Amino acid sequence: MTTLLAAVAGWTLAAALLWELRRRAALVADAAHELRGPLTAISLGIEALRRQPAARHRAEALATEVCRMEIAADDAAAAARGRRAVARPERLDLAPLVRGSGEAWQPAAGRRGGRVTFDWRADPAAVHADRRRLAQAFGNLLANAVEHGGGEIVVRSRPANGGIRVEVEDRGTAARGRVRRAGRGRGIAIATRALEEAGGRLISFDRPGGGRVAVAELPVERPS
Amino acid sequence: MDGGETQVLVVEDDEATAEFLLDNLRADGYRAAAASGVGEGLRAIEVRQPDLVLLDLVLDDGHGLELLDTVRSADGLASRLDPALPVIVLSGRSGETDRVRGFARGCDDYMAKPFSYPELHARIRAVLRRAADRSRRGVMRVGALVVDPITRRVHLDGKPVHLSAKEFSLLQTLAADPTAVFPKEQLLRDVWGYVSMGNTRTLDAHACRLRKKLAGSARPFVLNLRGVGYRLTEPL
């Protein structure tokens, strides 16, 4: 009798848990779906802004940030089914995308007394990747450098090992502590995964004299 | 600027999305207008006669596919809806099932939100290019009857109808204005090339054979108005 009661209680608990999991997954899927409408409007608004020469710079930065929001919405929708967003790889020029991420974080760097500078010495580099994933990777690297590093942020590119190497270097002048370290970790993990999905990798190390250097390496697509 | 005089109708209930879409389309030279629901969209299609429709699926007063169904099932007689009107669906749902459903209901292309405007613009141009090819062919559709003047093929309810050269020419003439009455002398002049009024028995014999060959559908074709002439079909 006791065994039977225990079995019924166990089955009821499992059913309740399953129902709760499904309810939560549906809530996440609905929330992700609801993001698509406003994201469409913002993306179209940015495109209209791009046509104005004076606003073009800011529009590029906003477009890169919208890419990050799009992949986040797609990841959330896929997460409700226990998956990651389906990749949409394309041949794309890396320089404007990285520059867009840098420009997006320029105001935040300025508020902290720093700035983002570019030193792009690699040839125009076409990579085969999901634009949204790369926006996510470089957005996180820039966010980390601005929020957890500080000072002048240098975004540098060099050709490397048949691919391209993009360094995001900060001077580490921002206040440091356990919380800031923890925040850096999550952004780095997201950037690492995003770069690996694009066939690349992320290395990071302390900068001599203070600060951190995050190095993203990506394979370059050869002209066919 | 490459829209020219092309008119695009945006059927979208989200005001911000509709407004920004209009901004971009107008900047590219299109004449663009917006409607927020199924009813307003259908009225706008009838009044404005757009070259292409961008159709959201979740609308104020119903589902975008209802609008698509109404357009695709139009016979070109009961309303001013062109059943071949190019339609690109813009949907918040990006799953394979949703896309397949959209294509099955007759959309020309399907874009999941959020989409990039440059890609949408490229697809608009591609769909319009295909539509231009189609209209250059001059395919005529009257209810279940489809007449292609280039291949000289005729289909009724999707089945081929085999016509002689003169029967086809007669049908082509009548189909150019399906409910208008063509006087016999005009048909003899246009189809047979008679300068003066000749023997109308030739015309009557061809019209009778054509009527029999097109007798398979619910709508009667090739109607004889005694003493006057012929028309392809009755107005609704």
C-alpha cells in the first residue's frame, strides 16, 4: 500500500514538474516572439537613419547592437525547446561589424573617461559566419573592456595564421573586484562560444602594465 | 532610387514597423501606402491597384492569410482583385511549417521578422521582376479559364483545352474584355480579316465549337446575343 502511494505521489510530482517546465518554456517562447515586432521596427528605423549622412556612423553602431538583440531573441526562442538558435552563416566583411561594435560602446567608454580607438591593419577580411553571432562576440568583448577594464580601449587587427586576429585591449583602470571579475567571466564565455561557432577561438591574457587583452581569431574565407 | 512608379501596399498593424517601412520604400522611389487590417487591406488593393503587397500575418481584424486567400481566389470579374497580385508575407513566425503554409496559400515570398531592409528590398525587386515577365506574357484569366497568348495554351479548371488556330484567335479576342459584347462584324474583321461584312455562318460555327470545348465548367462561356454578337461570359 505504501509502495503504491509512493508511486502515485512520485508520478504526480513528475507530471507537475513536466507541466511547470512546459509552462515556463511557453512563457520564454512567447516573450522571445514578442521581441520580433519591436526589433523589426527598430531595424527599419535604423535603415532609414542610415540614409542620412550625418547619422550614418551611429546607425552602423545601432545596427550591430540590433544584431545582438536578434540572436538573443532567437536563442531565447530556441532555448524554450532546449536548443540554440539556428545559424545563418553568410560571407561578410569583418571590419564594419567590429567597428560597429566599437562605435556602439564609444559613449559608454566616454562616460568612464576613456575612448575606443581602432588600429585596423589587416586586409579587408571576408569571413563566413552568422553576422549576429559575431556581433554578439565583439559586443561582449567591447562591453567587457569598457565596463570591467576602462581607460583607452584599442581594437587592433592583424593577419594571423591564414586567418584574422582581432585584439580588444583595455588598460584596466576601472575599479576591480570580485563582482567585476565575475561579470567579465560571463561575457567572455558568451564571446568564446560565439567565436567557436564561427570556426574561430578566443584567447585572453593580462596586459603587461595593467588591463586585459582579448584576442579573437577567425578563419578568413578565400575567394573561390 | 529604383522604385519608379511601382506602388507597394504595406498591410501591417504595427504602426512603427509600417511607418519605417514606408520611409524606406519611399526613399527608394516607390509609391507606398499602408493598411492596418484585412478589410482595409482588401479595400486598398481594389482602390489603389498596387503592384505588390507586403503582408503581415497577425492583423487587427484577422489573419493575413485570409487576405491572401481572398486575393488568390478572385476571378477578376466579381471584384477588382488580381489573383496574380505579387504578395510577400512578413511574419513573426520563422518555423518551416509556417513558411511552407505561407507558400501553400500562394505567397510569392516569405520573410521572417526581424528582417533586414536591404534583403527585403532585394526580394521585392526579384518578385517584381518575375511579375513583370508574367504580365509581359499577357496571360488572361477569366474565372477558371486561363489563356496564354504566347504558348497559345488554354486551360479550364486546370485542364488543357485543345483549340484550332481560329478558335484560339476568337477566344483571345473575346477574353481581352470578357464581359463586353463584340459585334459580329468586328469579330469577322479582327479574327478573319474580312474587310466587309461576310458570311457570319463561319463565325457562328467556330463560336459554337468553342462554346462546346469550354462547356466543362460551372460558368457558361461564349454567349450568343442573337443579331448582335458574342461575349465571353456574363458579368456577375
